[in-house]
Amino acid sequence: MSTLTHPQPRTIGLIGGMSWESTALYYQIINREVARRLGGLHSASLHLISLDFADIAARQRQQDWDGMGDILASAAQRLEASGADCVLIGTNTMHRVAPQVRSAIGVPLLHIADVTADAILAQGLNKVGLLGTRFTMEQPFYVDCLKARGIEVVVPDEAGRAEVHRIIFEELCQGRVRPESRVALQAICAGLAGQGAQGVVLGCTELPMILGAADVALPLFDTTTLHALAAVAFALAPA
């Protein structure tokens, strides 16, 4: 006789490694939330494919989005074949290829910008600042997702965008959290407030390593946590 006291959760499929620092956050947040909701020794049913970020980062610099789309679509297909009931791309930037990934699978792709927009609108806000890699801040794929939900987006100036990008790749993706970089990011957030931002989207899954609610006067939208919690909600929803 089964001793299970809860319905069997759906299986989460996570494409990670971009970088592994934030993938570790996903794993921690997802499992802690499942344990909080179900109690005892429960943890998530989760399948992970962790990519080599050096290869992805090199392709980003070369603007090889088609190649990266192929890599992530293949990873998503492998997750689906392994029994994953949904797929997450554990990085904001790589949602640049989300349409290619979504079209390659038959299970839902939980889009990070969608769950972020939900959280922004739930707080009654309609204008936010966006921090992330240059690709996320400067290309339209992410901003357009928020704009489609009626949310205006502002980004740092050129110097600010360069500094955020540098901190992400040269420090956070390598596990380095420096107080002086936190101060720089706080100043950039203040500049976004000066542009009328009512909140700030941490649009890079490594940024929660260095910025938290106590660091910035505006509401922060931690996309890593929002995305991970959306996966848990999907996994534990009634069939």
C-alpha cells in the first residue's frame, strides 16, 4: 500500500548552467518551496540539463542566436523525453530564443518574463527599470514581453548598462560578490528611479546574489525566485 499523502507532483524540466551559480539558486528555491508546501522530507521531481556556459557566452558574443536556439531546443526535447511536464530556461537572456524552444516541445515552456509581468501588475505598477545583460537590456525580446502587458520599461544609460553587464559576467557568474559592485548597482537603481521607475526588475538570474530588498528603495522583482516559484505552482497544481 502506498504511503503517499499528497498527489504525485508534476516533473519540472530545467535548462541550467547559464550560469550554474543561478541554477543552484533555482534548485534551492524550488526544493525549499516544495518542502514548505508539502512538509517533511518532500522535495521536487526535477530533471536538469546543465549546459557549458563558456560555449553559450561565446555564441552570445558572436550573436549566434540560431545556434543557441538549436542547443536549447535540443535540451528541452531531451527533458520532455525524460518525463518533464514543463520546461524552464534558467536565465533571462536566453529567453531570446524562447519561441524556438517552445515550438520544439509539446509541454509548456514557463516564460520568465510572463511570471515577472504577473508580479509587477499584482503590485499595481506600470513602469519599471530593467537590469540584466546588455542583450536583455538592449534587445527588444524582453522589453516587448513587458510592454505587451502594459508595462513601460526604462534601462540604465550606456555607462550603466556596461557596468551591469560587466558585474554579471566578470563577477557574479564566477561566484564573486563584491561590496563595491553592490554600491554601483544601488546607484544605477537610483538613476532608474529618477527616470520614473516604480520598481526594478532583476532581469538576470545572478543579480539576486548581490541585490536584495534591503539594498534598494524601490520594489525589486527577483526573476529567479519568481520563475522558480511558478515552476512549483505548476508542479503542485491539481491535475
